Amino acid sequence: MILLSFGHGYSASALERRLLPQGWEIIATTRDPKKAEALRARGLSARVWGRDDLSADIARATHILSSIAPEGGRDPVLGAWGGALAPCLDEKAWIGYLSTTGVYGDHGGAWVDETSPLTPNTDRGRARVAAESEWAAVCRQTKAPLHIFRLAGIYGPHRGPFEKLRNGTARRIIKEGQVFSRIHVEDIAMALEASMTAQKRGAVYNICDDMPAPPEDVIAYGAELLGLPIPPAIAFEHADLGPMAASFYSENKRVKNDHVKADLGLSWLYPDYKSGLKAILAAGG
């Protein structure tokens, strides 16, 4: 099996750790020539995005994963390589697109599932809805098996609250009623692998853990695990957040994951942030 991974980053690297021991060939794109060297050292075939010709790789790949965010209002993979992809999509065993739960927008803290209306109120979320539609349109024409994964906030080794807690920069921001859904990167990889082997004819999945929670609770629990003082509460109105950080607080929802667990027979490794943070710390993260 051959996976062509567009934008081989944090989540795709977790999938890589599952697939390489099984004998998969992975062709990974990156914009950074130095990162390409590091990918090759890990046993991947690396390509530099915008420099290398991917035509032969697109034709050879049995599975395709795109992790690249929209740029300029459209999907960059389809913009650059849609012409090469379209004629051979019928031959692919699996196509995966990593989207975000941001496509749902604000639901006032209510639960959402894959059938909920897509009402993003950020440009970032609207661009994701457009990219999902682009991929769906291309795959619909060819009957290719498209799988869209709407990822909640990703955390895992070297991506969590511990570094900021240790250096004293963690902030415990309080906005009444605000919750976020999140997902450990290893559970993302597990879901992707399960989807790749299930041979479904396409699906849309929410990828999030079982326990949406206020962000201040996550910070407090991380501090408890480290044996550090819990950072003082800061009211959202006085937090002086930048535009990007503030945009996350403009949307409030609880994301359901029943569909992916039932359809693929999954039980999360880390069903809540407490189990995930404990594992990260135990591994030295």
C-alpha cells in the first residue's frame, strides 16, 4: 500500500508511526527542504511542495490524505494538482481530508453531530466548508471514496498545556458557559487507520473525545499533575486576546462522536483530557 500524504504534519506523523511498521510506503509533502531531509531519515519518500513534480506519485498512490489548510479561499491541493488527481481518483482505495469542527460555527454550547448545519462565523471556518465542498464535488464526479474528518482541537506530546505551565505563561481564561471539544493525536491516527482498512465508500466523521470541557479546567488539571499552583482566573473580557485566539471563543459547541465510534468500531485510547494529559506527562511530554 502507498499513502500520499499532502502536508505531512503532526496528525499525519502519528498515522505514519502506525503504518510504517506494517510495510506501507509513505510519500510525504512538506514546504521545508530541511524537513524533507528529516522525513527521509524516518523512512519516508519526501517531496518539497511547490518544487517537486507529484504527477507520478499521484498516479502510484493507493491512498491519499490531505492535511493542508485552505489558502486564498480554496483548497491548495486541488488548486495545484486537481488536474492530475481527477483522472485517477477512481483507482484509489481511500481518500481522506482533514477538516475541522470549526465548520459548525457557534451553537450556543449545544451538541452537534455530522448532520448539524454548517454555520461558521469565521473566515477560517468558511474556508473549510468550501474546501470540503471542493473535495466532495471532485470525488462525486469519479465516485471516489472520500472520507472527511472534522477534527476537534488537537493535543498530544509537545502540544499541550505543560510547557506554558512550566514556564509560567499559561493563562486560565474564563468565559461563562464556554466549552471546547478536543482529541489526542494518537486517537486521530487510530481513526484514520481504521477508516483506511474498513473499505467504506465514503463518510464524514467528527473526531473528538467524549468530554467537551471548559478550557480553564484543562489548565487547572495540568497544573495539578505538575504539582504547580493553578494560574489565576482571568475574565475573557479582560484577557486581551489577539484576533486568532479570540475567534475560537466566538464559537461554543459540544461535538458528538457517536458516528465514528459506531461505524468504525472504535474505543478511544484517551476518551477525555484527563487520561490524555496523564499519558503525555508519563511519557515525558
